[in-house]
Amino acid sequence: MKLGFNSPYNEDRVRFASSSTFDGIELALSPGSPLDPATVTDDDIQQAREFLEEEGIEILTVFHFEDYAAPHKSTAADARKHLQRAMDVAETMNTPTVCCNAWVEGATVAEKLASYTKIFGELARVAEDRGFRLAIENCPHGGRNIAWSPAMWERMFNAVPSEAIGLEFDPSHLVWEGIDAVAALKEFGSRVFAFHAKDTEVLGDVLRREGILGEGWWRYRIPGWGEVDWTGMFAALADVRYEGDMIIEHEDPVFDGEQFEQGLRLGLRHLRKYMA
């Protein structure tokens, strides 16, 4: 298992990864970012790969951040086209895993599943034909992303049974949702293609006053600074024979700005304790 962090392509951040003994990064691709799938050229991709190789940093996964079910059909079609371009990037970077969200339209679960089935049924066939795996992140995004819980994962995998569709498992979201993350990982371990290492701190004094419908009672933290049972996580990963990598998704407001890289180092130090 290799350790990395999520980041757009940035030469300074790649140098930081190398000097801090990270193994690689999850390459974040979104509109307007470096290596934007809408505009990136083959030469751009090759130059990035050469620099990464010089620094000894691998691309562990590629994360594509667009809405394949956008209300405007042309926008949704472009997003799906850009996903295929993200696969070109992943191919050059020698990773078979492309991560994304399953944002879908619909007010009810049944409507969301119908939208998901149509869109990701098509995307699954593209991934199968090209030899890629699509790992859907389990961040709820306010219910916009259908992959918010184990119950929904079961419905998703039944609706689109392709082995090319799986999860980018992130325990931090399950904490504030009140879901047993270790049990969820054990149940769906065979469908976990990537792992976002992020923690969640529950602020008990705020929760007791605001309740679960209030705001500010939880916040994302770097690994080891919240409620996630990391011993249980690594034990479950061993149980399910997880063969992927571990990627820190740094959204910790305490280690922000000038302290961002310090947060990454602290997260790396914590995770290394569980690895041989």
C-alpha cells in the first residue's frame, strides 16, 4: 500500500511530496485546474509524467470532478467526454483507477437511482472497454452524490452490476452520518478501489446544543485528529485484502493556508504507524 495525497498538478506540490517521503498523489482534474481534461494536450500530459518520474512520485489515482448528470444536456455530455479524457491522463500516468462522484438528478431515491443507472451504466461500459475502474467517492454533497451510505451502495451495485464500478472509500463522511465505518468497509471491501484518508472531529459541546440538524458540530481533520478508528480501519483493510493505495484528502481547517503542508506531514506520520 502506497501513501499519497489529493492535489491538482503543481510542480511545487510534487517536490513537496518527494521531499516529505510520500509515494505519490491522487491527481485532481477539474475545470480550470492544471491538466484540465477540456483543454489538456498530449504533450502537457507527457511533460507532467516526465517531471513526476524525475521526482520519484507516482500518480496513484486520477480524480475527475464534474457533473455527468448536469441539468443542461450539453454540459453533462461535455462532462462525460472529459471523463474519457481523464482516462487518457490516467493511462499515461499508468493508473487503472479513475475516481469521481455520482451526482444525479431526482428528488426521490427512486428517481436518483434511475438517473444513476442510465448514466453510470453507460460509463461502466466505457470503463470496461478501456480497462479502467471507476471509484465513486462516498461524500454525500448534501444528497447530491448518490453514494452516501452502505444501503445506497448496495442499490447502486445492484442497479449497475459492472465490476468496473466501485468506491473511493472515505470514513470521515460515515462518522458524522452515524454509520459504522469499519463494518461498512468489511461489507463492501471487494468494491473498494481507492481509499481517502480523512478524519472527522465531533464537537460534542456544539452537538449537544445544536443537535444533528444544526451546523458546526463536526469538522474534517487530518488522519488521527478525529473520531475515525484507524486501527479498525487498517484491520478491516487487511481482512478484505485491499490492494489499493491510501490518499490523504486534506480538508482540515486547522492546518490550512501556510500550515497546509504541515497537516499533510502529520497525517502521513500517523498513517505510517499502521504500515510495516
